[in-house]
Amino acid sequence: HGCDGGEDSSLRYTLCKKLWDTIKEETESLQDELNRQILEGLLHFIKRCCSGPRHTAGPWEARMRASEIPTAALVLGVNVPDHDMTFQSLCELLQQSVTPHVACLQAKECGALKSLMRKVLERLVGSAAEDEEEGDTHPHPKGAHCTLATLCEWYETKSKVGDPKSSTPGKKRSSEEEPARPPIVIIFKDLEAFNPRVLQDFILICSRYVEQLPLILVFGIATSPSTIQQVLPHSVSSLLCIELFQSLSCTQHLSTVMDKLILTHYFPFKPNAKVLQVLVSIFLYHDFSVRNFIKGLKLALLEHYLNQPLSVLCCEKKEEVELNTTQLSHRGLESVRQLASFRRYVEQQQPQEQVALLTSDQHMKETCKKLLKDLYKYHKNYYPVLRCLHALTCSLPRVPLGKQIRELHITCLEGNVWEREEYRSAMQLLRMLAKEELLRQLRGCQDILKLCRSTKMRASLERLQELLDQFERLDEAKPETAANEGMTSPAKSMEKKTDLFQLQKTLLEMKETRRTKKLSGFEILRNEALDFIDALVRSHLVPPETQPLHEVCYYSSSALLRRHLNATPRTSIQTALSSPYHYLQNDALLTEDGGVSNAAPDLCIVHKLHLECGRLINLYDWLEAYATVVSAAEGKDPESEEYGKVDELKHARFIQAVSELQFLGFIKSTKQKTDHVARLTWGGC
């Protein structure tokens, strides 16, 4: 309200929410598809383990001894923030199709064996007790001993309640009549973070109850399967019958997400080269989390629709673009005229057209519709050609244009890719490919272009098909024979009787013939095919900054995005302690000289005083200086006896502030002098 484009804020919010809902739905379906294979394998493993008695089970169960606990080792990778979604999906699938008894544990809540037992019973017994509305006969962990014996009693009671034949007294059922009992699945989400001793004791206890409880363990591993041998000694790991499950790598997951969300013309919102570089850098150098990458993309989307009034034209459907363009106000059209890309477009037009664009709103709207339609066509042609170029160059030696398509995409966004040395090197390598390798890569380009509906891409597909047909019909035998005859003709002339001058002339002709060797039919056709690819690249992989009105779809505030996502806690802490008004917004904290007010929090006062000291700080002198500042803040008379006096309250406040400063890493205790602390920062920072 009251800002540029405020009249369209509700419409922009609606467009942003609608687009994000579509992206969210797409990412969730993609996540489910990526997890489907590994989750189906886990479900099959758990169903095998609880399918029946071990002596009648399959070969895998036959290898498992009676005292062993079935265990699934789930290697998920180092992208720890993404693990929650995987385990949540696993728990839901288990509860829907296998068993209602699922306990998911984290290391931070299981520091000791007692707390681990309590959490297991809370997840299993507690959840079952909450489901019972009347006649609760299940023991609750808060009112019972947290042991596996309690869990056994609850499980037996639960099994009898669920068995309709259990009410018939005095009848002993055989194993064939006994219904299949649902297993108890215990999931350790972060195995590396668990206390090894606690985990060992828990497994040893569980092994004693294998005959009474159908226990199944799931280990979530972030690093490698060898972690199990590092955490558990052989005496404990021998009690487990482990099967390994490997998830898709996070880099492959990121490539799939980028293919669906960024490298497509279906979503109008696009991050520019610098923004995309920030998102990818945070992924590669910080957390490997695809989930956080999507959150960063969401933040960029929100910032684009919030700060760009013309994002009202960034719509999924062409009908919405035309409607919103028609409804643009004069103020909105003036915003379009101020865009750098549109000004460049106007400068390229004839004088009469320039006057119409700058004065006629109706003509301006029609031009905007045309330019936005051209931008849509640009994206429709850009991504297929990008994929073709990547398919041709991703397997070259030293991979000059990058192994991942995101690297090539960022390169194309930054400038004309054909002007780079890497592109020229890639084209030289392509011109040395053998026939089979070149045909394989060209057929890959053909498969990519077959999926496109653009008119230009269809014409390119027809031309590529013609080239492939020529390769198939190519007969290299005759051109090679002709070339060999051409090379030997000067040599035959040497057999004739000749003088020194004629010999010199013949040798020069042979040298020139070698220098200007006649190309074979395959080489000519190979150059023709690569020239065709080069023409496609130069025509369709121009940077988006060359397109008029690209600001409508492209978000470019990389610095803002980096400040939000790539936090600098040290800088934030320094700002908070040196200038508390920056965060608290209290007028009493404002100072003219940039210092700290007497009314500032104790931590800020203690921090300011410690900056005035040397490497070693005397705690008693520090306390007296603090008491003087606090007395001034309380408005006491400097001439009075109470001024600067250290009482119990000030002493306690000072100790707390010093402890917080030590926790933040500004000071540490030292043994060099009694009642001194060592400073860990330099100068005035």
C-alpha cells in the first residue's frame, strides 16, 4: 500500500501463490517419485521379515538366526535437512500398509538409555493409548516402568484384543491358526549422532526379546555403511541381520529438480545467472540440501512478486498475460517504459514508432503483448537447444562446458556462449569425433527435438533428420580412393626423367597437396552437421538480457538473496552488541557518537567495556566499570556513596553477561593471571 505498483498488490499475491502452489505440487510429486524405489524396497524388506515363521520363510530369512534382529541400513547422503521428508513418507507408508507400530527417534532426544526407552514407549504405547477413547487397558509410559517387558505386556494385550479367537478359553492354537502379528519398527533417523554406548545397550536388550517381540530396526545413515562398524562392535553388530539400501545422490536429485522447475518454459519465473549461482553455491558448499534449494527459490519468487510491480505480467498462461497487459494502468505502462531492456528496444525502432510507443498507451499495450509473446517463444526455443548442446558436450574430454546442464545454463545466462574459449574448444573436439560417436550424440539431439512443438524446432528437427539420413547413406570408399589417387599423382610424375628444376617443382606440389588435403565425405558432412548445431546455438542461446521485457520474468537481486540465505552470524552478533538499536528499535538506545547507551542491555555494556581492555582483562576492574555505567543509567548522583557500588544484583547481572560473552566466543578463561580472562577479538571489532 502506497508503494510502486500497490494497486496490483492483491493480483500479484494471487499470481505468486498460484505459481508457488504449482511448483510445490510438482516438487512433492517429484520427491515421491525419487523416493518411490527405495521406499518400495524397504517396504518389501519389512514385509518379508514379518511374513511368517522363519523356518518356513524364504532364503533370506533362512540365513537369519533366531537371535538376530532384522535391520535395514538406509544410506541417505549428507543432505541431512532432506531426511525428514524421506522418513515422514516411510512412516506414513508403513502405517498404511504394514504396521501401526512405528517409532521414529532422533539422537537429541535419546541421550541416555532410559530416555531412549521412554521415547520408544511414548511413540508406540503412548500413541496407541491416545487412540483408545474408552476402556483404556494399555499401560502408559508415564505411569509405568519404561522397559521392553512393559512393551511386551502391551503388545500381547494388543494382539489378544485384535484377535477374535482370543476370547475362546482353553483352546490352544497352532502356528498355522495364529494370525500374522504386525511388526514393531524402530527408526533411528541419525545413527551417527547417537551415543554408541546407549545404542549398543539398547540392541543387546532387544536381542533378548526377539522371540516375544517382532522387532525391526531401520538405521538412517548420512555418510557410509561403515558407520555401523564404527558405532557398534562385532559382538553387537553380529546380533543384527543387516540389508543395505542406497538412495539417489543429492546432486542427481538437484539436477532432476532443476529440470522440472527451472529448465522449462512452463514456469514463467526465472532466476538470472547470479541468483542461480548463489543458490547452487549454497547447495554445493554448505548443506547439499535440495529442500533448502527449493526454499531459496521460493524466497526469490516472493521477493520478485513483492518488489517488481511488473511481475503482474509474469503469469503461467498466455491468456492471463494478455488480460493483465490490457488492464495495465498508465502508471504501469510508465514503469514498462522505464525498463532498460524496453528503452533499448525503442532506440532500435523508427522515429514514428518511437513516438507512438512513448505517447500512445493503447499502442504500448499491443506492443507489450507482442514482446511478451516473443519472450515466451524465446524460452520455448532456448531450453531444447540448451539440452542439445549439453548432450553433445557432456562426454567430451575435460568437459569444457561442464558436466552438469546447470553449469552450461549459467554460462549461457552470463553472456554469448559462442564467444567463450571453452565453447571453441568443445567445437574443435566435436570435429574430431568418430562416426559412431557423432551419430549417437546427434540421435540424442534428435530425441530432444522430437519433444518440442515450436515451429522453429520442428524445422530444425527436419534438417537434423536429413543430416542423419545422409550419414546413413554415406559411402566413404570412393572419396578415400580419389583422395589417395590425388596424393600419389605427383609421386608418379617423379618416376619420369626430369631435371633439377622439375624435381623441385614436383616436391613443392606434393607438399602443397599434403597441406590442402581433400576432405572425405564423412568429414564434410560432419562439419556441415556441427555448423548446423553452431547456427542453432548462435540463434537461440542468446542471453535473456537481450530480450525486451525480460525483467518481468527474471529475478536478479542476488545480493539480497545471499544476505537472507547465506547468513553471517558473526557480523549479526557484532551489530547487535555494538548497535543494539539496529534490532531493538528503542529510541532510548540511540547515541550520536555511535557508542552504546547506558540503557543498553547488560551484554552490550559488558561488550563495550571489554573493547577498551587489552589481551588480558581483570574481572574486578571490569565489574567496577560495569557498576559505574549501570549506576549512571539508573540516574544516581555521582557524588553519592551508592554511585558505582557493587551490590548482589549488579554482581549477578555482571556474571551472567560475562558468561554470555564467553559463550559467544569473545573471551575465555586463562591461567596466566588470577581473576583474569583472555580476550579473543582484535582491535575494536
